[in-house]
Amino acid sequence: MDTFPKAEARARALRQELAHHNHRYYVLDAPEISDSQYDKLMRELQGLEEQYPQLVTPDSPTQRVGGAAVEDFGQVVHTTQMLSLANIFDDAGLTEFDERIRKLTGLSQVGYVCEPKLDGLAISLRFEDGRFVQGATRGDGTTGEDVTGNLRTIKSLPLELFPQDGVKVPRRLEVRGEVFIRKEDFRKLNEKREEAGEALFANPRNAAAGSLRQLDPRETAARPLSVYLYECVPGDGVPAFKTHTEKLEYLRTLTLPINRYQHADGADGVRQRYDESLKGRHALPFEVDGMVVKVDDEDLRRRLGQVSKSPRWAVAYKFPPEEESTTVEDIGIQVGRTGALTPVAHLKPVKVGGVTVSRATLHNEDELRRKNVRKGDTVFVRRAGDVIPEIVSVVLSKRPEDSQPFTFPTHCPVCGAVAAKDEDGAIIRCTGASCPAQLVEKVRHFASRIAMDIEGLGDKLAMQLVTSGQVKTFADLFALTRDSLLKLERMGEKSADNLLASIEGSKATTQRRFLYSLGIRHVGDSTARALAEAFPDVKSLFTASLEDISRVKDVGPVMAQVIHTFFQEPQNQAAIQALLDAGVHPAPPAVATGGPFVGKTVVLTGTMERLAREQAKEEIERRGGKVSGSVSRKTDFVVAGEDAGTKLKKAQELGVRILDEQAFLKLLEGDARA
Ligand code: IVH
């Protein structure tokens, strides 16, 4: 047993080390150690804190999982008002903004800083002696809500500052910034919600707002929030800055997450930046709704002051919205794998931001009512989060006279069973235990690329197999014969043989894929991976306790309950046993401890001949690497297949190591830790 002073010193060292690696991973996107090495440090700290509970502080990295729930958020009065920005929409607005500043200051040219205008929620954070002590929403600008507990769960936010370059920790620091969700994280979050049969978020902004205002911080911890800071209030021990640039760079040395920004000389410089950002907006990993233009010189800013609630020294130059109008040809109901009935608007195809949109989800009954969409309506559609197009509004003046409100079905349109509201009241679900629509979706999911990867088993075939009665459970797939397949409409001998071969091939799978393919509510690919690591043998899940399951990485209490119930259910146990009896063999995950991919960030681009994108990703992850969607200075390798485009170019510009398919395969083979 360690003595207390020794444990205390070690805990402090571990916190600093963990803060450093956290910053490398979440802010710089350049990890120096593998996830498992990080987990080891974390476990050591947890061990010390268990031994000496007095070592547990609210800003310990062990506390990011979320503290106790609150009944209500407390109020926080901001020490200085949180301002908002005036908007401009066109070049004339910019000219006016710049002219006013030049007139007021008597300067012939003003130096500006341009920042992406993040579409999230403004927050204010207080640090005392380098520790994060309080965070609040903007509220009305004077008083906001205390969301400290929720902000602590944001991984890119340091809970304790360990400045670089010998900079001193300020006694009191108050910084302002934006909480948001990255596009990729948003996609995954919605995917998870779909898995769980929960209502989808319409866009990253709504998802971020909803997540930050959860009363239970453990819920917030499960949401992938990010934060960037962009302003700082004068404070005890905070230097007086000459420029905004200096301020941002100071915040950066304190290890706070700072977004990209650019300088611009005068209105002409800003014009150029605006055109560039407008073109580049889709390539950014987060949603932006404009560009913020700020006077760089802090002294000028003080002289310019503010009018009502907006500063004169800054403005939000908005991007034109990506909206188009079209008509609703019909409203249909989709039945998902978990039985959720989702209303979908079928639209007259229209191009929005370069993509043709012909369907828009209406999420659920409440949303449908709120938006008041009807068949025949003229509507505005917007592409949100680059993923699901949504209906923004209805042009009521153009509504046909004979239009009727949509009546939500009381029964499943596919199997006729009663449709009932969920516990949380948002989703209406088909209650039919043997609803073919659900079974079709389950089979399609089971066979999908990142599940069992049965090539050739898509939507149509899944439907045929279910409706012909050949497939009632997953195991039935493995009993299919050439003769039975040939009875299906439009099934040729060649296709039947190919399908059988691909079913046969799918038997040699991994535990991760297998667990994912079962289609358990809440269990997406990343949870399946964590579960597979904790339970390499599927049957060990039959006897696992709720506590055992709760201990798995990223598995929250609700998820643990669903997973536990699933594996306790005799029908599910029998279905899994039947799959194993049919020869399905899920291999346990291998643990990587060394090799060329450990702790490395890899970007895949272009098409590879021998490996599908998902397979390549799996191989890299199995070897302790991480696959990222965009190239930065922090990328270790870019694997470029055929027709690689901008990512390859960027890698060349940045001097990132580039591998072609052959070199990549060689590296994989040389490290055959499979
Ligand atoms: S500066 C006084 N910079 O836009 C300046 N705001 O009304 C205060 N926003 O409430 C804001 N990106 O939530 C600033 N780079 C950025 C921003 C930004 C997004 C938000 C912020 C603010 C709103 C404007």
C-alpha cells in the first residue's frame, strides 16, 4: 500500500499526464499513446482514488463520466454581459460595417480576424488557479444557467490547465466560447439513436442544445459534445492583450481548444476570406452558418464599444441558407427494425446545396404536427448536418384548398398490429411480435456490410426471404438451399450460388461484428466493439450480471439494462445458440500492444481494390490505430486508393506520409496481429 503523501503526488502526476494526453487526442488530434495505454493510466488513478477517497476532486479526469443529476439548473450572473453579434448578409452590409469603424477610428484600413461562426450554444467558463470551477449558458446575456456538471463531461475541455512554454496559470480566468457537435459525431449519435429506436435529432445544433441541458450529467457524458473558446474577459493574472490574435494564442498555450482563424486586411481582405470560407464550408468537420469578423486591435475595440447588446467591433457575416422550396407528393410511414413508425415526406426532387433531395424525415408524430405538413403542401427543405434533409416550414398561402391533415395510423401499415406510444412518449411503435417489416429490417441489418457482411442480401432479397416464409430467424439463413432460393422470383442459379457462398463465408466472423449484427437496441458498432473486448465469448453474456455489463466502456445505465435483458431472454439465447450450431464462429478480438498502427491516426481515401473501406478501418483499429475522416498535420498516414482526391492533395501539401494500397497491405501483413 502506498503512503498517502506518495499516493497524492502520484495522483497529481497522473492527472497532469492524463490532461496532456487528453489534449493531444481531443484538441490536437495527435495522440502519443494508444487507447489502452491511456486506459491504464486512468485505471491507476482510479485505483489511487479508491484507496484514498479524499484524492477525488471534481476536476479529476475520472469524473468526466458525469456526476449526480440535478433537479434544476442554478442561475449564474455573468460578471460581464455576454454579448451577441449583429448579422450582415451581403457585401453592402460588410462595406457599411467597415466604413463605420473607419469613420469612428479615423483609420484608413482596419486589421480584422475572421473566425468560423459555429452553429452551437454560447457558454462562459470560469477557471480559478487553473481549475475549471463553473460554466454557464448565455441565457439572456446577463444571467445564464449553471451547466458546470454537464460541461465537465466534454472531453476536449481541460478540467485543469497545465500551460505550455512556462506560461503562468492565471488566478482567475473567464473565457467564452461555443459548445457544438461535429458533423461526424452527429451522424454517429443519430445512428446510435436509430439503433436504440429513439427519436432522431434534426441537426447538430438541436442535438448540442438538448445535450447540454440534460439534468443528468451521465446523459450528457454519452453525447459527443465539443467546445471552442473565442473570447476572454479581463481577469486576475490574465495579461492585457494588444490584439485578439495574441489573446487566442494565449488561450492556446493554456491548452484550451481554439478554432482555426485568419487575418484579413480591410474590407477587401474580409471579402476574400468570405468567398473562401463559403466554398470551403462543407469540408469543415463542423457546421458553420457564417463567418465572424472581429477587429484585431484590442485598444480599438475598447474605443468602439457596444450598442445595446452587440459590440461595434464585430459582426456575423452569415452564409446564405441551403434551402429550397418544393412540394410534398405524399406522406408515408416507414417501419424500422425496432418497430418505430417514422413519417416520411416524399418530395418532388429538388437540388439543395448540390444534392438532390426527394425524401425528408418528419421524425415522429409530434414533429409532424408541429410542422403541420400535409400532402400537396409547398415546403422549404434544408439539408441539415449534411445528413437528413428536413422540412423547415410550410408555405401556408400555397396550401391546396382540399388539403387534409395527415392522420397518424393507429395500426402498423405492414402487419396490422396495434401501434402504441413509447415510454418516453415521442415514438409510436408497432407492437406486432412477428411484424415482417421489423424482421425484414433485422435481416437486412444482420447481413449488412459492417455486420455479418453477406454480399447480395439487400433490401429486396430480405423482403422476399421473409415474406416467402423461408426466414423467420437469423439461423434460417444458414439453412437456405439452392432449391429453396430458386423458388424466389427473379433468382438465377448464379445469384443463388453466390449468395450461398457469401452466407457460408460469413460464418467466420468476429465477435464485434456478431454482436452488432444481433441488432440489440442501443448497440451500434462502437458499443459492439467495447462489448466484444469485455466479453470475447458470446455465451458469457448469458450469465453476465447487470453490473458486469455496466462496467463496459461507454455503456450507460439505460444501455446496460437493455443489453442485460436481451441476453437474459430465453428466445434470444436460443437464437444465438442456433447460429453457433449452424457454424457461425465469432473470433474474439486480438489485443495490439505494438506495431506500426498503435496510437496512429490514419485517413482512408479513394477506392481500394482488395479491401472495402470498412474492412480497412477494422484492420487498423484492431491494430490499435484510429481512422479519421479528415487530413491534418496530425495525421500519421494517408492510405490512398484509386481516384483519391482532395484528401490526397492535402496530405501532399502537409507532407503527411502516403501509402498506396499495396504498401498498406504490406504493412498490415507485416503486422499480422489478427
Ligand atoms: S464572438 C461579443 N465568435 O454567435 C462577441 N461568437 O450572436 C461574442 N458564435 O452568441 C461572440 N461562433 O454563440 C463569437 N467565432 C465566434 C462565434 C460566435 C459562433 C455565436 C455565439 C454568439 C452568436 C452571435
